[in-house]
Amino acid sequence: MNYNWNWGILITEPYMGWIFSGLGWTLLVAISAWVIAFTLGSVIGIMRTLDQPILRAIGATYVEIFRNIPLLVQMFLWYFIFPELLPEEAGLWVKRGIPMPEFWTAVICLGTYTASRVAEQVRAGINAISQGQRQAARAIGLSPAQVYRYVLLPISYRTIIPPMTSEFLGIFKNSSLALTIGVLELTAQTRQIEEYTFQGFEAFTAATILYIIVTFIVMFFMARVEKKVSIPGVTSIGAK
């Protein structure tokens, strides 16, 4: 190969600044989307375990719709189609009125998509708890809502830490699709460096290393959390 390697380009300005700016936006998109995914996914997951058929059907419909439409298609639907379906003034506000519409579109899209996956993890965690614990909770006078609050959810969240960690890492990696609607996250900034310098190998190698570093930090931290909150005798779902 006659490729002209130049690793020093990565530590020169403005390119080093672009890389860390992109990493910052990637983390911001991922964390913001995770708040939506965890909150909404928990609600949908609980709905799928209730005795009310209507609520279970609503939860199942949400999961099947959002889980089975490709994420890139959903990104385009949220950004290009959804504002057009609103009344004219509301649509213009969504497209131009709110600050950083590309960022918020990416956050909502990633959050609602991942919520369908989180919901399945929450449902699996709740269903893994034996009926005996539910019956014991009802026997001491707890209401159905209290059974979920004090028994089912505290146990299920502890047992689904491994798959929930994977879902967060999925959001972190899927945030790269935000470049398709103009968010200058890590992958977008890497491509911009390549276009300016023609040093694509160096730029994408740096981005890959940063993705790996963040992934290992999250996995290390969550492994410690799992160990600290584990319940003796209870195996975490998804654990090896």
C-alpha cells in the first residue's frame, strides 16, 4: 500500500477537538435516550405483566411495532415525516422552533426504539419471579401496586442488570445513526476529519478505540454494580 500514514494529525487542532466534541455528543445522545428508554420501557414492561388484557395488548403492540421497524427507518420517520403530520404551526416549531431539533429527534428515536427492548427485559425479570413470592406479598396485605413496588420490581431490576447493560451499550453504538440527520456525534466527526485530511484510517481507528474504551468502562462499572446488589441464590438473567 502507498497510503501515507500520519497519526500526528489526530492530536492537532481542530481535529482533536472534533473527536472529543463528537464523543461528548455521542455520550449526551446515549444518556438522554437511555433515560427515555429505561422509564418508558419499565412502564411498558410492567403493562405486559398485568392481569388487564387491554393494557397487556397495548404493551405488546408497542413492542412489536417499535422492535420490528429498522432503527434507521424510524430515525427518518421521526425527523422527516412526523413534523409533517402535525398541524402547521406545531410542525414548524418541531422543525425550527426547538433548539437542536436533530439532537432531540435522535434522542426520542433511540429512546422509544430501545424502550421496546427494555420492556421485554423488564417483563422477563418480573415473570422470572416465582408465584410464591407474589402470593406471600398479597397474603401480608399488600395491594397489587405495592407488590410491584416493594417485591417484583426491586428483585427483577437486580436480575436483569446484564441484559440492561447490553441495551445501554446498544444505544451508545446506535447513536452513530444520528449522523444521518445531522448530529455531529463521534462517527460524523470522524467522517468529517477524513473529508478534510484524507486520513480516514487514523480517524476511524481513533473512533474505534474510543468506542471500545467507553464500552469497557460501562461493563466494568456495571459488573461491580451487579456484584454489589446481587441477591444470594438468585441468578441474574443473561449472566454466564
